[in-house]
Amino acid sequence: MDTERFISVLEEAGLSPYEAQVYATLLELGTASATEIADESGVPGPRIYDVLRSLADRGYAETYEQDTLQARAHDPEAVLADLRDRADQFEAAAEEIETRWEQPELKHNKVSIVKRFETVLDRTRQFIEDATHQIHLSASLDDITALRPALRAAHDRGVAVHLSLHTADSEALPAADTFEGIAREVRARRLPSPFVALVDRQQTCFFHHPDAVDQYGILVDDRTHSYVFHWYFLASLWEHCETIYSERPTDLPIEYVDIRRLVADIAPVVDDGVTVAVSIEGNDTDTGEPVSCTGTVTDTEYATSIDTGDSHSQVAGQATLYVETDDGEVSVGGWGAIIEDIEATRIVVEDADAPVDLGRSI
């Protein structure tokens, strides 16, 4: 670095122009008188004393009397530490600018558009780390690997994790134990697919698949927008896909996070007169307040036939569970419930008074 640029950097670090010139001169001369320093640095003689004292106060120089005022550069350790700290702060500020540009906080905007997939992946990781109920994720095996620690922690917390793995036709499917400890169920889709993450019915992260013409991501922190992505996930990335891993239980209790699957499983049992006990967690549809209850199922309602064999019919129309509790009968719906009393986030089939074949939990 030449002297002129060095002096400019010292000024950027907080020295005045005169201070920067004098300090650079002291480093070259070693010990010198105030007059010599003024001559070499070009600082006017009447100002040199004030400049030297200022540098001494800041730890850049030390002065002493020896016939005339003498000065020399101070041990640079403190100066170097200060400059390096400033450099770190500039680097941190640069990274923060990049982060805020690429990854806007979703405090004031419910939906944000971003340019880099890494931003979408980072935000997905944050959402997963805070998840409490359920995660639906459409991703490649590399993406799942990158998110594995967060997925494992969520799974350990009891969060219902469902993965839709998209692969190329020629790509061999991973062994089932690849997903052990990170998901309840995994399905495979052998077509190019976008990255989609839905967390707790509130947050969504989306990015086009790599072959798409437009490459951008969407970050959502809003139930209504996430609800639309939820239907897309079920219809395009889940229902028709092959199950390659499942932790499906065979004995009660069995937990469900999607009421449509529950109703499809339980309706024939209830119609046969079996008494089924359930516990429910969710929100009151009038107040939005958390609610939990237990009781026995009295009836179910499904707007489309559950025997059509058409997987897409399973994700449309009304799905309601009627439960007799100590406080009377309540109606229970799923995500986006409007006409029911409760929007369920988790339903557990606790017991039945006859053998039942359930367990296709989603």
C-alpha cells in the first residue's frame, strides 16, 4: 500500500488528515523532534504540537521533552487491535447488508420475494427450528441432508415431519433408514419439483426447481397464503406419490395431524358402531384461542366419497369429526376450518372398544 492510500485509510479509521500524516511520518522516522516531524509531514509548525498531543492521547504516539519536544510512534499493539476491530465491524456490516437485502425480515411484509436459494434454505432452517406441530417439505436429497440436524431436532420434539423427496428418473431412491429419526413419512416423486416447506400452518418457503426459467424464491409468514401452498403440496407433491418410509404405528394410540386422513380412516369404523375415544388439540374457530378436549366420536362427514380411489378427492371438500365431550358435542375441522367449532392441529385416537385397523396417519 502506498503512503497516500495508507494515510487515506487512517483517516477512514478516525484520524484527522493532520493526525494521519503525522502518524505515517512517525512510523518512517522513528524518534524525531517536533520540528523534523512538521517538515517531513507537511503539517504547519504551529499545529504540530497539538497534533502530537492528540495522537499521544489516542495511544498512537508518545512525546517527551529533550531540549525540544520529541515524539515517536507508540507500541502499535493497541492501534492494531483497534484497526482490526474496525475491520471486523465493517465486515459484519457488509454481511448484514447482504443478509437484509437477500433475506428481509417478515415482520411488516407477510410475503417477500428473494433471489437466492440459499436464502430460502436458511429461512426454512429457522422456521423448522421453531416448529411446534407439523412440517411438510418437498426437497431433493441434498436439501434434506442440509436440513437434517433441524429436522431431527423437530422430530425429537414430537413435530410431525412429512417429506416429499423429488428425484430424477434415473436416480436410485435412498434406503429407508436414511430418513429414520427425521420424519414420520417420506414419499418419492420422480419429476422435477420445486422446493416447498410448510411449517405450523403459518410459514412457507418456496423456490422454483432448478430447470425452471424463472429462478426466485418466496417467503411467507401468513396463514392464508400458506393455506394455498398446502393444497398445492397435497395435490401435486404428496397424495399420488410412492411411500418409501413410514413410522406408521400399528397399535393405539395413533396421532393424526390431517383430519382428512383421520376421517378417511375412522369413518368405516364409526359406521360399524365401534366407539372410538379421541383427544384433540387445536384452536377455537370463533376466538382463535387454544383449546383441547377429549371424548368419543359420534359421527363423521366427508363431502366426497372416501371410496372413490381418486387420491385427489381426498384433499378437497368438507371433512368434519363430531365428538361427544363432557361439555357436549363439538364439531372438529382441519386447517382453515370455518363451520366447525374447533380447528384441530393434532388428533390422537386413544382407544376403541373393538379392534380397528388404522394408522395411515399423514
